[in-house]
Amino acid sequence: MANTGPLLRIFEVRVKPGCASTLLENFATTSAGVVKDNPENRGYFFGECVQGSDDTVMFVSVWSGLDAVKAHFGDDWESSYMPPGYEDLIDECSVRHFDMASGWHVKGL
């Protein structure tokens, strides 16, 4: 299946106990800085789970397409990119990519 974009890159994290607020602060500064100046990045958002667990957070970036993600993150585009210090806050993490070409219906975008 060819990606025609937009594409969501979802970085999902199970944080170490007591580290969620610190990681969310890092998302607002460090993670945002990793993506925001790339012209193929269409935006980002982040937050924490509201159902049953306070140890899961995610950072989602929106890209023009898969080629943009590959160009930005290189050969390791399928791996989680973690800036220095993140490993001290994270128990487990994953990154997934979703092609939103046929299901993108967000008002104002």
C-alpha cells in the first residue's frame, strides 16, 4: 500500500513511577524541538492516558507522508527516537506509523 499521507507517528511510553509529568514537560520542549522546524511536519500533540493507568503517555507527530518520516529519522525510522535523558524516565516504549490518507477528517486542518 502506497502512503499518500498524512501520516501519524505515535511514540507510546510506559513511564517509570512518578515520571509522567517530567516526560510530558520534555515532550513540550525537547520532543517538540525534534519535529517542529521540519517543513514536512504538520504538527504534533501529546498527552497522558485517562483510562485506568497514569503511567502511559504518548507523543504524536503528523507528517506529510512516509517519505518525510524516513528522511527525518533516517534508516532507524521504525525505531523509537529518544533524546538524551529519556531512558531515565521510560520503562517501555514503541513507535507506530499510521497512514491517514483515507480517514483524515479533522476540522481546521
